[in-house]
Amino acid sequence: MRITNNMITSNTKNNINSNKGYVDKYNTQMTTQKKITRASEDPVVAIRSLRLGTNLSHINQWVDNNIPDAYAWLDVTETALTNMKTLLTDVRTQCVNGSTDTLTEEDRNTILKSLTALRDQVYTEGNADYAGRTVFTGYRTSSDLTFTADDPEATYSITQKFDYTAIEEHRYYSGTVEVPTDAGSECTTEIGVSYYDRVRLAYGGIEPLGGPGEGFGGVFHYQPDDRAATTFTTFESEEAWEQARGGMKTVGDNEILFLQDSGEFVLGRNISECIKTGHGSIDVTYTKQGFEPGEVRPEYYYDCTDITDPNNPVEYTKENQDINFAVANNTYLTVNTQASDVFDTSIARDVDEMIDVVQKAVDAHDKVARIKEMMTLAQYSGEEDQGNLQSYLDAAEKEMAYADDNLQKTYAQYITNFDNYLQDVNIAITNIGSMEDRLQLTQTRVENQQMTVEELKSQNEDRDISDIIIDFYAAYNAYTSSLTAAGQVGRTTLLDYL
């Protein structure tokens, strides 16, 4: 085949450009220390780089954001629960103090002041938040657990369901002695105590439930279903109940009472026994209007409907609302603790009842002291006046004895209640500790995975600078050699042979 000068020149140019391309390639690699700058240079490297980059971006999201956020959420929750544990322990301590039979006036006043101060803090920890998100309210992280201000217009229709475990024995005291303004008459007040089973709703201040055939009669379900023999009665308060029954709190064997102000059902013996033996249940839907600061919002505990605006009711269904953080590939961690698992609605009800019980004991002792003081006054030194005042004193001392007995027994009973509340909080704290341990293990695994993927990505994309320098100088030498050779080729002509 005949080789012409044009062919030689063309091939020389191509070789020079090819060598120049290698010089440019390695010069770019020396600057970027990357194998390729365009996918077309090496599609296999480009595809692996995209896959590893996507994987690494996910891992970085877990390590840099999701896992620290999960730690912070758990830390806020644990702090709130620890504070709640301290609060419940303080209340339990007051239960222990009140359960003794050697309380002095100073002891009773101390218990009263302590419980009153603790009452306002009962559910405060339930409003703990992380970055503006309330940690105990499930998906509704923008709302507080409790009412933070007095809301007399807020109205809810609430549904609660009970079984036999909700029934508890309670003491109801009848008769209250009034300190006389003079000694003109004897005290005729009858002091007594009755024991009945009750079921207590989550709230007091309840609207009337109605009578048989309306809402009330459908509340209790039991066998044998002898509704005709059951009577239902609603009273505004214990005082109204006592007044209606001639000065003594009584309940018929087949009777159910509802006390609106305290939100409790008082059960007759037959009704209670029927439910206790597993033959009945209680399903009640009631209306509660007006909430005080610190009261929990019903939507976090029960099926309910916010009917504050009757034209736009908002219905809530109690459900499990776990907030899961993605902390690794296909690995999710539940970081939230729901209020209904740790902040029992009975806590505040028990504290209120304890305050009421100790207040009645304080008042009873005050009545006795005032009557005794009256008996020392000269104006009441007459035999008739002393006799009348003695009748008041006897009744007041009986009321005082009942009040002291109720204080001791109630506080002894509530030690168990607060032990149970503390147990719930301790279980929640333990669960958080377990989640933190699991999160720590996951973090270690993901960080190791992050290092592995970064190494693989570097091996796929990066070049060692020493290798690049060697290749660059080899390409540069080839390029300069090609220029030298091209110069020699260009100097040779036909005239050199003539």
C-alpha cells in the first residue's frame, strides 16, 4: 500500500491530539483527584457512584439528623417522666404521713399545704415539648396535654367504658356540725358513715345524664337484665343527696345514684355484686362543660367529641399513635410515650380527694376547738347553756373522729394507688432506657456502615495523587515525544532524495 505524506501528516496529528487528550485527562484528575468528570468517560464507575452516593446520603441523614433527633426526643421525655416520678413520690410521702394516727394540727396543715402545691403540678410535665412539639400527645404535637387557661366554654361529649375493676369501696359521711352562734338550743345533727361501692368518672362537674329510657338507663349493662327493678337518681352533690334522704346518705340495693359535681356513680349492693361477678359492664357518655387550668384534654384519653361549637363538632377516636423515627434502613424506633400510658386521669382526682379529706379533718378539729372555747366563756356558764354546748361538742367530736378515721384510711388506701401510678411511670422510664440502648446500637452500626460506604465510594471515584502524577508524566512524555517525531516527519521532503 502506498503511504503518502498527507497520510503521515494526518496520522501524526491524530497521535498528537490523542496524547494531548491524555495529558488533559490526567491534568484534570490531578486537580479533582476523581477518576471521571463525565458519566460517558466510564459508565460503570458513574452508575456505582450514583448508587453509593444515594446510599451515603440516606446514611448521613440517619447519622446527622434522625438519630440525634431521636436521642433528644427520648431525653426530653425521660426528663419529664423523672420529674413526674419525683412529684408522685412526694404525693405518696404525704399519703404515708397522713396514714398515721398521731397527726397533730401542724401535721394536717403541712399535708394540706403540700398537696395543694403539688396539685397544680400534677400534669404540668405532660406539656413537655421538643423543638415546639409536645412529646406526650401522639400525632397532635402542636397541642398541649392540658388546658393551660380557664376555659368555661369548652364542651365535650366523652365516652368511658368500665368493667368490675373500676368499682371501689368508698366511705360517705353524713351530718355536718355547725358551730353555734349562741347556746340557745341543743345540737340535733346526726353523724354517721355509710360504705358503698362507686365508679368515678375522669371529670367532675358533669351535665345530668337523664333518666331511664334516656341516657342514664343505657349506661349499665348487666345480667339478669332486670331494669324494672333498678332505680336511677341524679343529685347535684353529696349535700343534695344527704338532704333528699333525710340527713343520711342512703342507697337502695337496686339503686344507682349519680353525683354531678364529683362525677361518680354510687351503686346499690345488688348492682355492684352483679357487675363484680362479671355479669355486667358500664358504658357512659356524658357531657362536660368548662375546664380549669391543668385539667387534661379528653381527646388524649377517650373517644369524645368537641361540641364547643355545635355547628362544627370535632370527633376524636382514641387510638395508638406511635411516632416512629427512621434510624437505619428499614429500621424504625418509636420515640414517643403517650399520655394515657403514664398520666392517669385518676391522679388529679385522688389528689383532690386527699385535699378534701384533710381539709375536712382540719375543719372538724377547728369546730371542736371553737366549741370548747365557747364553753369557757362566762356568758355560757349556765347549766342549760353548758348542756346545749356539750351536745354540739359531742357531735363535733364524733365528726372529728370520723374525719380523722377517714383521713387515715383514705391515705393508707391511696398509698397503693400512687404505687401503681409510680409503677406506670417507672415502666415508661425503663422503656425509654431500652429504646436508648437500642438506638445506641443502631447508631454504632450505621456509623460503621457510613465509614464502609464512604470508603467504597472513594475507591470507586477517587485516584491516588501519586498514581495520577506517574500517569501524567508518562502521558506528557508521550506527548512531547510525539511532537518531536512530528517535527522530524515534517522536515523530510522528496527533494532530500534528489
